Amino acid sequence: MAFTEFRPLDDKSLLEYIKATPSLSSKIGNKFDALTIKEVGDGNLNFVYIVVGSSGSFVIKQALPYVRCIGESWPMTKERAYFEALALKEHGQLCPDHVPEVYHFDRTMSLIGMRYLEPPHIILRKGLIAGIKYPLLAEHMSEFMAKTLFYTSLLYRTTTEHKRNVAEFCGNVELCRLTEQVVFSDPYKVSKFNHWTSPYLDRDAEAVREDNTLKLEVAGLKSMFCERAQALIHGDLHTGSVMVTPNSTQVIDPEFAFYGPMGFDIGAFVGNLILAFFAQDGHAAEGNDRKEYKEWILRTIEETWTLFHQKFTALWHQHKDGSGEAYLPEIYNKPELQQLVQEKFMKDLFHDTLGFGAAKMIRRIVGVAHVEDFESIKDDSKRATCERQALELAKLLLKERRNFQAITEVVSAIRKLHA
Amino acid sequence: MAFTEFRPLDDKSLLEYIKATPSLSSKIGNKFDDLTIKEVGDGNLNFVYIVVGTSGSFVIKQALPYVRCIGESWPMTKERAYFEALALKEHGKLCPDHVPEVYHFDRTMSLIGMRYLEPPHIILRKGLIAGIKYPLLAEHMSEFMAKTLFYTSLLYRTTTEHKRNVAEFCGNVELCRLTEQVVFSDPYKVSKFNHWTSPYLDRDAEAVREDNTLKLEVAGLKSMFCERAQALIHGDLHTGSVMDTPNSTQVIDPEFAFYRPMGFDIGAFVGNLILPFFAQDGHAHEGNDRKEYKEWIWRTIEETWTLFHKKFTALWHQHRDGSGEAYLPEIYNKPELQ
């Protein structure tokens, strides 16, 4: 059975594919008798198979030319697998501790073979809903973001390398357009795709559609998203793109990767932590009011930015006489000047982060795709209360982000709104 | 004589090339007897030949794989001709009144054949030095900039088209790097390429190299230049890239074209109008103190921006319900918000 042309696989044909592919069959020691192949079933975009044998395991991810959870009526280029593989390899080289290893990529079959993140790895979002603490989360995520964003930017790269990579990832335009639609557009207009906890949030949703200042701010962020090739970003770094155990943090699903603003990644992660915070009251139960857990989330939000800032500037300092072309050492040759430029850069990045984070939060409340943190709150009224608080905080951040100078101020604003 | 592989031309081989190229030979009515071919001699980067016959004329521009005025010791990709031709065609479609028509492009030979801007067309910079007024300059340049910048931005385009074009022009990286070096880097450090009117400006040059605030600002502009794919800009829109008569304004030499901030083009032009303003006192002499001309330059600077603002926003308004994706009409749906 040849695989010279694209075709969707199933459990049976996948077995044949594995047998025909040395880089995969060797991973399971060429033993096919006790092999289990199971499709996980909950992918939004793709088919994901977990392949487990006695000598090893891996995951197979295949992109079909449409959005899986909708069907053939929503076409989506299967080339997204190529960009996902490219990003996994690039980010994996920069941060191997927090990116699952790629064993195999087949462009024709739009198929990636990668490390199976075995139990007890679970999706971070589920862990946050369940009230599980991850003491190393801030450390690991700040490490991932600092490395992937720094090393793919002009702080480290030459413009020659940079432009070559930018050109390559311009091909991932369809996934970018999806983001442009669902994050920067749909929530701000009447769209058949939008939904929200009705009727409680009817007026809140309308208020978003009618808010001129919000729309003005979102337009600026959208332009930045569409035009600013700052670094190779993951592109969808929410808490559903992270799998964790108390000791291990792995970032998955970078199919939206392209050269965009750094703040979009950091904002996505921080924004989704904030959503998880506001959802906690909806998960409180007799015997666990989630009060302590909420504190842990806030500490994690603070630490994530603080550690990111620390690690990012440390990398910058480490490589300041290197090949990066944004700040040539012969020009930025005095410590006080270096500090000046660094402070400005990080301040602007902080504000970008807040803006993009807010936009990501808003779209999860009044847009097409919501988050399990809220959706799992069964009581509509309870859910709406949590969502409304998150929405108000998001609007504040989007409009007032330039007035926030430190992450502690953001956390104070969260507390104040929540009280 | 075949031209299947790149080679630099001279007057003789160019004649053969023209004979072998219908799109060019037809322009001069296939008459080769009275043809004059003259290399203009003052190109910084390229060789430029003016070809004039009894039935027509054209200019041939050929890029060699190095910077012409320096020599083979400064290599520069000859692919720049491809990007120049692409930009001439794109901008020419958008603003045919102010861009010379392209008759022929040969990628292998890095060669462009285009309209000859016959006398009295002269380089605008020379006209400004000579104290010649161009009453339509602000009108024409604002038209050129408004059209080329608006129509190649997300105010008019979809992100699909936009990204495709951005990817294409990412190939013009060598010319971008030249700008990154000479505009955003060299003036702010000690560089063997730098020079100034010495010794008078020795301390001024040093002050630039020591100015932290200046360097901070320049870093921000350099980042924007390197990262922000806002529109297809000319990339080197100084007064040496414009040829004009009192009635005609033609923008040439877009070999630095790529997707970058709109302000870089407008700034280049306005900045290079401010320079001749300050230079006028150096051209004043008995009988012409250039006072009136300085006033004209200043009015032109004002009008250029004012008219650009007017035309650009008019285009935006005209196309606000069109296919541009930066400001979707269903969202930006109220006049006060627009």
C-alpha cells in the first residue's frame, strides 16, 4: 500500500503506514502484535491517534483539508501540518524541555509523528478546572516563551535569516485569517457564529459591539497582528495548548505559528490564566471554596510575567554582542543606553501582552469558541456572573493597558473587580 | 547571439539584444540605422542606456551583481532588477500618470526596458538646486503616494493577497539591509563610510553618536522598518528618484521596493524637500537671494502633506465598504467611529 498521495487514514491504514515508515516503526521496536491504536476523538481541527506498543509509543496527528469539528463545509488547508511541524522543530530546538519531539513528518500525507505525552500528562485547562496546582508552571512557561520569542526575533537574528523565515510562514495565511476573524473581528459585530450565556449577557455582548473605544483599540491590535513580523510565535498559546504534570510542561499544537507580535503569545497564555481565575467561583464546591487556588492562579500570573521578563532580558544581555541586528552593539554601547532601550522594549511588550490577552479573553466570552473553564459551569446564572467579571476586566485592560506599569497592578485590578 | 545567460551589456551588445527582442525593437519601429545608444554614466547602482531612434525611444536599465559606483568589491544582487520591475508595474497600474511605463523585463539579464523621460525632464533634485519651481509637484507627489500606499495596504487588500505579496518582496532583503545600514545604523556609530563637512561638523557628528534619546528613537524606527509590512513602498523616495518638468512628475528607481511602513516613503520625500530648503542660502547669489524660492519650497512641503492627507482619506472613504480587511465595515459602521 503506497502513500504517495494524500489520503485520510484510519486505525487500519495507519497500521500499514507505520509498518512502511522506518522512523515510526523503529520507535516501537518493529513489534506490531501488541500495538494499540486509538483515535483521541476530541480534536477541533485534526485527527490524533495514540499509538502504544510494548517497546515504545508515539502520537500521529493528521490534518484533513477541513476543520474536523465542523466538517467538509469548513475547508482549511491541510498544509497547516507543514507549518505545525516547522514550528515544533524550530521551537523544539530552542526549548527541548517544553516541546514534544518530532519523530516524523510527511508533507504529502499532512502527517506528524511525535512524542506521546503519556499519563499523568493532562491538558492544563482541565487541571485548572479541577483545581490542581502546578508549582513549576510559571517557571516552565516563562522559559518556553522567553526562548522561543527571543531567539526568533531580530534581537538574535540577522534580517537576512529573519526575512527568509517570514516569507516561509507567510504561507500559513489561512490559519492567520481564522484568528483575524474569530479574535479581532467577530466579537465586535453581529455574527451568526457568535454566542454567549443568554439572556444574562445579552446586553454585555451588545455593549462590546457598540463600544467605539474598544473597536479603536482592537483595530490597532489587528493591524499589529497582520503586519508586524516580530518573532515566530506559537499563535494559539492558550491553556488548551499545554499538557502538564506537576513536573512537566509541554507546549503542543503550534499550527497557527507565524511571524507575528510577541505579545500575542504571552497575552494568550496570561489571558487564559485570568479566565481560569474568574471561572473558579463556578467550580467551588462544599469543602473547597477555591479561595486558596485562586490565590495560586494570581501568583502564577504574576510569576509568569516576572520570570519571563527576567529570562528574556537575561538572554538579551547574554547575546548583546552577538549577531542580532535590532540593536547593534557599536551603537548601543553604553550600559545606561542599553537599559533605556530594554526598558522601553519590555514596557511596550507588556502593553502588547495586556492588549492581546484582553482581546483573547473577550472572544472566548462573546465569540464562536468558548472555554471549558466557563462552559463546565452548569448553572447559567453562575456562569454569566463569572464571565461578566472576566469581560469587564478584559475591557479595562484593552482600553487602559498603557496605564499599567507592572503585573502587580494588573493583579490588583483583578482582585478589585472580583471583590 | 543568444541571451540565455546573464551577461553585462555594452553599447554594441545592447544593439544586438534590442534586435532580438520584439517588445523593444517594435518600440523603435524596427529601424536601426539612425539609432543612438548612450549610457548616461551617473548611475550609483546600475547601467542606464538611453536608446533613441526616429520612430521611438526607450531606456534600458541593467543591474550588475555589484554596486556600480564602487565596483566588484561591493556585491549587490542583480535580482534587484526583478523587484524594481515588479514595483514599477504595480505602482504603474495604480498611478500611471506618475510612473514610467515598463515595456520589457528580462529576469535572466536583470534588464528593464521602460519609457524614456525625454528632456525637459530633469531630476527633481537638480531643479531644486537650480531654483526652478514646480507648481504641480505637491499635487502629483501626493497623488502618487496616496494611491500607491493606500491600494497596497490592508485598507484595500485582503490578508491573503497581502501576505502573498509580502512573501514575494521578502526576497528584496539585500536592498533592505543596505537601508538598515546606511539610514538606521552607520550615522550613530563610528564607521569608515561616514563623512561630513569637516572640521566644522566634527562635534555635531560626535553629538549624534553620543545622543541616547536619538538612538532610542532610531531603534524604534528601525524595528518598524524591519518588521512592519504595512504597504508596498518605493523604498527610496528622495528627490533624486523623481524626474519632472513643470507639467510632468515621474517617480523612478523603485529598486528598494518592499512591504514596510508607509511613513518611510512620505518621510523620505518630505525630508528631502526640507534639505533643499536649508541648502538654498548656499545657492543664493547677487540678484537672487532665493527668499521667494524658499517660501515656495515651504508651501510645497505643507501642501504635499495636506493634499496627501486629503487624497488618502478620500480613497479610504471611497472604499470603506470594499474588500480591505483592516477595518471591516460591519464593525466600523458609524461615521463618528470611522
